[in-house]
Amino acid sequence: MDFELTDEQELVRSTVREFAEAELAPVAGEIDRDHRFPEEVLPKMAGMNLMGMPYPEEYGGAGTDYVSYMIALEEVSRGCATTGVIMTAHTTLATFPIYKFGSQAQKDKYLSDMASGRRLGAFALTEPAAGTDAAAGTCTAIRKDNSYVLNGSKIFISNAPFAEIYIVFAKTDPDAQGTRGMSAFIVERDTPGFSVGEAEHKLGIRGSSTPPLYFTNCQVPADALLGQEGQGFKIAMQTLDGGRIGIGAQALGIAQAALDAAVAYAKERVQFGKPIASLQAIQWMIADMATSIDAARLLVYRAASNIDHGFPYSTEGAMAKLFASETATRVADRAIQIHGGYGYTESYPVERHYRDAKITELYEGTSEVQRMVIARAALR
Amino acid sequence: MKIVVAYKWTSDPEEATVGADGVVNWSRARPGISTYDPVAIEVARGLAAATSAELIGVTVGAKGVGTPLAAKAALSRGLDRAVIVEDDSLKGAGQAELAAVVAAVVRRIGDVDLVITGDSSVDVAAKMVPTVLAGELGWPAVAEVTDVTGQPGALRVGRAVPGGAQVLEISGPAVLATSADATTPHVPGMKDLLAAGKKPVEHVDLAALDVPASSAVMTITGRARPARKERKHQLLDTSDPAEAAAELVKALREVGAL
């Protein structure tokens, strides 16, 4: 068993950290405060090939392994959790379905622009009454001649106001039971009948805009169908299997940022005539935080390594997301505790880390869904 | 045209600690390319692109400077290839000794038109290597270089001087030390990192180089912290900003600071 990163993976970490510390961390507080989508950093990230890392160069990607992609996502999120979710929602949720299930014509049309970061993507699965129970969606796509007509709405769609390409799930057979009858479509932003609603006001990752989408007799060509009719649920679940590892990496970055802040503060803050880092009560908290982060990191990298080696990764990804997201919330909570009253104020970043961490337990499958996936595998 | 960038692989001082005795503990400082050397590579890359020159990285030092990671980190910044001398006898070597080895590598490469270095190394900051290197090669040395344009034999070199800027024309090979802020180096992209591993790296034995014995040996024989000036602990106790400013000016004049 080898726990060493390759030279390239080490360089990805140091290089993306350099970028995140210079370009992302300095604006993370401001974009959170102003609920501002950090549009200006996306061309810079595209210039560094960060918007399509795991896809082959022939499709505009960087051609890295998945572990490298997760390391980069971790470091981006350490600098700015909002930018982390923009990156993973685009790279994994929006681009992967086309890479994995798209026809050659769809790949030729979209992949190069998306993997190179020229056009931003979004993934539209969740509906007002269909969250964890994704198959309960009521959005429909009815075949009409050589097209499909979409009707319905989606909510909580990351990147939506700035995206140009949307992966949209809708029922092509509304009468089908359960997970059957759902299909996936590629919808372009300027399609008549498609509109983006007002962004939600959220607890955290406030720079990531997550509005609803509306489809009113939105007609897309038949070749916008991704994969086969009825394959939508499978496409969504396979995409989320990889996406969950990404949320694990995002959580890891948030947790590491919270620990870094706590360690720096504990060394500086003097009480009883000495830095609080010398107090055992603080040391034990830091020890627990560091240990949890290390365990989460191993789970995230293991799941990513499984992708690189062609091994199954659904259960491993669920474990990585579950543990890393709950670690992030716990570590950020402890970081506030170490900061005392100051940690509850906007003078220090840990309150933002705490708010940013919580979403990682919710989106791309709640912790309860991850436990369901893990239990199903364990009880098989 | 061949352009050499002499870079240093060294430890980051921000990760070093200073003991109560004033001695710097480097054991936990991670190694990396010296802070100002990416500036030199960026300036050199621009000139190499404009002149279709080959850009060759050269580094010399003790064990560690020639690891694949170190080489890839430098190559990912835009070098075409690297020539590395890694020999533990160079541990703790002085600036003159290191410059002599770099000069020997430049001679070995042959037909080099220009050597570009960073402003100074982040760990020692002596600013000696470019000058000594130029002396070893018999070339002119120019410091505080902000930009380089032109062709071999007709280089136009901009440099920062106190109170302004200066433009030089250089008709032959030279050693140029870039200013610390000559440009903002780009952060390598992911493709650059992967491509770095495919670029040629030549490891040269120190013993195989023709390094002339130095006529002078420089050894650090003592270290001390800067003497702390006595503090006056003078407080300007007024709520009127204009009055406070006047008092501050007066106080500064009294001690000769203004």
C-alpha cells in the first residue's frame, strides 16, 4: 500500500494552493458578504486548465488523474468554498454526463468548450417536491415530431445564472413507475421557453448562485437527448457517484481552512499569560480536528484512486462524502470554539467556514442518503 | 539562441523557525523554487518565445536539487530542458563556489547567449551569484533588470535605477539579474505540470565539470541579530488630529528623522 502522492499530484497541490492563496482566499469573504458570483476568477481557472481536469486533452481537458482533480478541488475550496462548488458543479455534474453518455456529435459540440472552461455548465435534477426522492420529479419532456417539449421547474441549480449549458432531467414517460421514464437532455441557455429565476438566499456558499429554472413549452431538438430515453435516472446516479467525491474534497478544503485558522489563532491568542495553544483543552481539540481531516482525506483520495484504477467507487464515494462533510461541520464548529467570541464575528473567517461546511452534508445526497448507500453495500 | 536561467531549489524561509539562540531551523521548511526565480523564468520565457531561443534551466546544489519533483516544478514554469548538478559536497557552499559551478555548466552547454537569474535567493539573499557568475564567464553583469527584448548580439535591456529607469544595449553575452518585481510570473496550468515530466533533464556529475579552484574562500564566521535601538515610548496624547500631526512632525525632527 502506497500513501505517497506522485510528483504531479504534489505539484498540483502546491500550484493550486499558490493560485488559491493569491486569487481566491483574498476575495472569499467579500463574495460571501455580497452574495456575489466570482465571475472574474473563472477565466483564470480556465487558463490553468482547472475547469476540466479529468477529461482528455483532445476534449479540451487537462488529462489529469482523478486524485489530482480532487486535490485541486480541495485546495480551491480551502481558499474559497464557493469557487469549489462552481468548479465541481461544472466539471463533474455538467460535463461528466456528456463525456460519459454523450453521442460523438454531442461531445464534438459541447465537450471542448466545457472542459476548457469557455462555457459554464449546470446540472438540473432537483425539483421542489423531488429532492432525495429524485425519481418523484414532475418535469416532463414530451416527444413532438423531431423534438421534445419540456415543461416544469427545477430548484437549487448551482451556476445557473452564469451557465450556458444545462443537463436537465425530465420524464419522457410520465406514466412510468419509480425511476423509469426519466431522461436527460442538454439544454442551451437561449432556448425559447427556458428561464432562470431569482437566486436563493442561503446560509453559506453565498457566492454560488442557486436559482430555480423554469421550462414552459421549451422545445429542444431530439438530438438534445443524452443517452437513451429512460436512461436519465442512471445518468443522474452515475454522475452523482463521482460528484459526491468532489463534495468530499470541497468539505476537506473547508475543514483544512478552518483548522489552519484555528491553529494560527491559538498560537497568537494570549490568555493567562501564554498562547492558548499551550493549553491542553485547545490542544485536544486541535488533535481531534487534525485526525478527522486526515481520515477524511484518505477516504476522499481512496475513492478518487478507485476511479483512476477502474475499481467500483459508489460506496467509497458515499463514505468519503459522508465522513468529510460531517468532519467539515465539526471542525468548523471547533474552530469557532477555539476563537471564542471572536469566532462568532465576521472579523475572523471561521464563521464563514461553519456556514459553508453545512451544505456539504446536504447537497448531492444528504448524509442520510450516503448512509443508505453504505448500509445497502454492507448488508448485501 | 540559447538562454540559460540559473535557478535555485531551496527551502522556504516562511516555513523555517528561529530558535531563542537566533539560529534558523530549516528542518520543517519545505523545499521549492526560490521566490524570485519564477520572475527570471517568466522574463526569459518571453524573450525565448520572441526569438525562438531554447530556454535551459540550470541549478546546482546539494542532495535534493535534482529530484524529479524539483526538476518538474522548475520545468513546469516554462523551461525547455534542465541541466542539474546535484552533489552533497555543495552543501553549505558559498556563493562564489556555487557561481563557479554554474559557470562551468554554462560553458559545458556551450554557445549560450544569455544567462538570466532572479534578483536574489530567498534563503541567503546575498545577491552575489549573478556578479560572480559573470566574472567567471568574463561577461558583463546587469542587475535590477525589468525587461529584455531584441536579438542575440543586440539585446535591449531595461533596468530600474534609483529615481527612474535605464535602457542598455548589449552586443554580446551577458548575465542579467531580474528585479524582484520585473513581472508577475504566471502560475503553471495543469497541462504544464503534466508536460514537465516529459521534458529532458540532464544530470551532470560535479567531478566531470571543469570548475577552477577559487582563489578566495569566504566563510561565515559569525552571526548576530541586529542591534535593537532604544525605544522612546513617546505617546502623542491629543484628540485633535492636526495637533497630533504637528507634534509627530516635531518629535521626528527632534530625532533627525525628518
